[in-house]
Amino acid sequence: MNVLVVLLLWAIVLVLAWPLALLVLVLWPVLWLLSIPFRIVGSLMEALLAFVRQLLFLPARLLGHRDRR
């Protein structure tokens, strides 16, 4: 559904301002490539925070606390 909305918006921009739509079409892969390092850093930070959370809750788990999930 999200892809359909993006495609529809791009088609509207193509009709209203075709040079801008073509510029977006050309620059989109470049922007995607530039975002890869930020995605990697975000994944590493998420893993680090999950590790710290598990480390902080380790004593409670060792004492027998169970989650209610």
C-alpha cells in the first residue's frame, strides 16, 4: 500500500513538474546509498541498548523473576 501511495505521488509530481520528478528519480538511489551507514549505526545502537538492558536485568532473572508476557 505504501508503494502505491509513493507511486501515485510521484505520478502527480511528474504531471505538475516533470523536471523535479525526474530529478527525484535520479537522486533517490544516491540518497539510499548515503543512508546505509546511518542504518548500520542504528542497528548497532539498538543491539547495544538491548545488551545493556539484558545485563541490567540479569540479577532479577537469576533470582527467579518471570515476565508476565
